[in-house]
Amino acid sequence: MSSELPTSPNRLFVAQSLLDAWVAAEYPGVAAVLDAIEASGVRTAVLSNTNAAHWALIAESEAARAAYPSVSRHHHLFLSHRLGLTKPDPAIFAAVEAATGIDAARVLYFDDVLPYIEAARAHGWHAEQIDHLVDSTAPQLLAHLRRHGVIT
């Protein structure tokens, strides 16, 4: 599989998982990553194994939106507790494709959990693992986006 994605504006970038655990703050530099993706004309999405309580803390109040401003910038939100599916079930990846109309080969997906990366790849997605334990989430994302030809 080529690491270069098609250049059509119909590409879909699926953002890194929001973590299955509670998060302390938005990762530094994520807004700039989204700026670069938006400038390239690529739509973005969140695919997260989450639950209603966690989601409320990061997205469903003014305080949450202030603490995690990048969450609301995505074009699509695919949340396990709303879909009734969880990663790494292949059905969750198929649900994303069905809802967006984007073919598997056009998806670039980031996650910190290796079995989810492997499942996404098995489904035909381009997938890259992000190490969230280091202070370089944004640079990791940018490096992968450049390597896949999403940004320059």
C-alpha cells in the first residue's frame, strides 16, 4: 500500500483517539495541526472509544469547549457510546465509511493503541500510531501528515 494518499478533496483524516482514559488537557499544538489540515481542504473526524460522561467533560459544555477547543472543529464525530460499536471491531470502521462516503483507501487514521491501528490497517485504512506519552503529539501528527502527502 502506498503511503501517499490521493489528492482529492474528499479525503478524510480521522483524528487520533481521544483516549479511553480521562485526559487532563488538549495536547499542545493540536490546533495548529488542524489549521494545516483545514488549509489542505481535508475533512477531519474523531473516532473514539468513549462514554457519555467522558464526552460531556471534553465536548458538551462551554467549559469543555474552552478546555478542548479542537474537538468542535472536526467535521464528524464517531463516538462508541453513540454508535454502539467499539474499536477494534471492523464494523466501527465500516460505519465511518458509510457515514462519510469515503473509501477505506482514502482514510488516514491516528491512534495511540496498537490493536486499533492494526484493525484499521486490516480494514484498508492508512493508520499511524501516535505515542501520547511523550510531549510531541503534534509534531508526530505533522510528520505523518507530511509523509502521507496531506500537508507540505
